[in-house]
Amino acid sequence: MSASEEAVCVAINDNDRAWYEMLVPFILSLRRSDFQGHIAVIGFGLSQRKIDILREQAINVLVAEEESLPVGRYLEVARICDLNPGLKKIALYDADIWFPARTFDLFSLVEGDTIFACTDAWFSDFITNPLIGPNSQAHSRMVRDEVANLYGSALQAGLIAGSRQAWRDFAAHVRECLGRIGTDFRAIYGLDTTILHLWGAKERVTLLPDTQNFVTKNGVKEGIDAHCNVTLSSASGPIRGLHMTTDIRFLNCWRFYNIHSSEALGAAAPFALSASEVSPLPAVPPQVEGAAAEMGLEIVAIASEESARWQAFQDGENLTVIAAGNHQIRLRTARAFTPLVITVMYLSGHPAPVRAWIESAGQVLVIGRNMMQAVFLPAPPGTEFLLHSESLPGQDCTIVWKLSDRDAMRQ
């Protein structure tokens, strides 16, 4: 089978955060792999600007005709099959998956006319919550007991792959289920997974190795290869698709941008939604200047992109600056610090910068992927240092700079 007969699809709406944190890593990491087939984005209300960017980057875009993304994407993939008779195998991924490995071998595992999917870590309530009506008990037994007996666990809807015929058959099942909304189903979160489980209960799903759509609850092993590149694997082998579910979406240790920071910034530049550059602010934000002065620090200059935002406060012996957006802060010590401790942290519900570093006395100290790191600087009066935070323009990443006389965690 030639590469032109295979397609990887992903569905997304017009949310800017999803664009930066899901779709761009999905595309860039897939292009780092040896996958040579088609990449198709199914746009649910995607703006024309985003469509234009994707097409400029040789990404196929299908404007969705369905209204609901979670379930409608299934039908849109079937439509892609109808519009492209040369396709033989098609995979539909959740947008919050990225590809850590250079090898893309999914389609070598897809044979026959069943739908292929991975198992999930456990059964969640959202699988049965959409079930209503007089058949709800029978359907609940199907999606739980029968699926568990057949597959050993719940099915994960983040990756579904199959042949043209498999997608046609599955789409017919989806349409039949949608025709029973109000009778057997509620159109709420989880309905797409419920529909997949009902298909599995009919023995129309074949399992893929969990490495193809790996949920971190199953245990990620981090390593370093011979070229000092980070590798992510599991007990089953190298992870092909890492599912960045909501609970771990912005953890630096597994985030595409932080593992491939230098490469990612360059490759992702064409996808940036803003052209705003870092430029000097005409005045230092008063709350930053005042809190720094109380700490014995002078703000020499601040530069940032236009959309950057600032919060600063003194917390006991610490100056804490929370900054969102690309920025540079130049500070000077007005007193001696022995040493000056700069602790770098991130907010768990927000993406961290792609790169962050500190410059002092001609040295550049790069911040790594840990959730919290401390840098110790000898800082007599008059010492200048520079704090940098860099991501894609408009990505709106957040960092916490905490400056103090001491390491709060040291005993």
C-alpha cells in the first residue's frame, strides 16, 4: 500500500488555546515521524485565517457539515472516504495526542474491516451517562459488561482507525444511534465514546497496542537515547501516540513543546496567530515596580509582546511575579543578596513557556522541564540579571518568577 492511500485525520474547533496546545503539536510531531500519507484537519467552525494557515502548510482541510464535533467527526471521516476513493486506511485522532517516536507504524496493524482502537485505563461514568429510556439497563450492560468481557477494559475513543469499509459500517451505526437521541441517548459529553462501546459490544472493534494511544495513567517511562534525545516508553514499548488528557495537558515532562523546545519554536512559527513581537514597554507596570522595590530590587526595563499580562506581590521574604505572554525583565539589585534565589514555577492549569532562561554576568542559565527549579546567583548591590520567557506569539504561556534571599525548600 502506498502512502497516498493512508490518511491521518484530526478534528478541531476555533478555540485558540486548542490550536496552539493541541493541533500544532499534533501536526509538528507527526511530521517529525516517518509517516508519509495525507494529513487532514476537520474544521468545526474553524476561522478562515486558520484554514489558510493550514493549507499554506500543505495540510488538507475539510470544513465540517456536522454540528457536533465529538460525534460528528465520525461522520466526517466517512465523508472523507466518499470524497477520496483512493484512500484505503484512515485514522481519526483526538487533537490532544502527539507522536513522541520517529516511527509511525499504526497502519501496518490495521487489517480487515473492523474498527481499531485502544483500551482506556478504566471505565468512566461518561460512558453510561448518555444512556436513557427503557433500554438503558440493557445498553449499560452492553457497554460495560460485554465490552469488559471482550476487551478487558473500556475503549479509548482518542484513536479510531480502519479501512474504508470499516468507516462506512461504523458511520451507519453512528447515524442509527443519532436517530435515537431523545429515546435511548442524551446528546451530552461522552456520547461519542458510548457509541464506540456499543459497536465494540457487537464485536466490531479490534484492539491496538496501548502504545498507539497511550494514556499516562498506565505509566510513562522517560529515557535518553544515544543522541541525548528524550524517549518516552511504557511497559509495552516505545510510545507512538501520547494522549495529553486534561489532567496532564500542561505537564512539561510530557509536553511536546518542552521536550522539543528549540526545534518546536522554529517549526511552529508559521502557525502563530499573532505577529506581535517583544518590544520595550513605555513604563514599568506599577504593581511590579512597587513589589520589586520593597524586596530591594530595581526594575531596569521590561519588554513584552502586546498581549502580555502581569501580576506581582510580596509574599513574606519573596517577590513573586506571574507573567503571561512573551517577555524580558531586566532587574538590578539595590542591596546584597547572599545569594539571590530565583525559583521558577508554572501554573498547573496553564501552558508553560516553550523556553525560559536567566542571563547574569554573561552566563545563560536555561530552565529545564521540571515543575519547579531554583537558580542561585551571587548578587552584590548593582548586580543586573535578565529573565526571559519565550513561546509562539499569541500562545499566551504563563510563568512564575519567585525571587528571594533563600531557598524556601532547603532544610
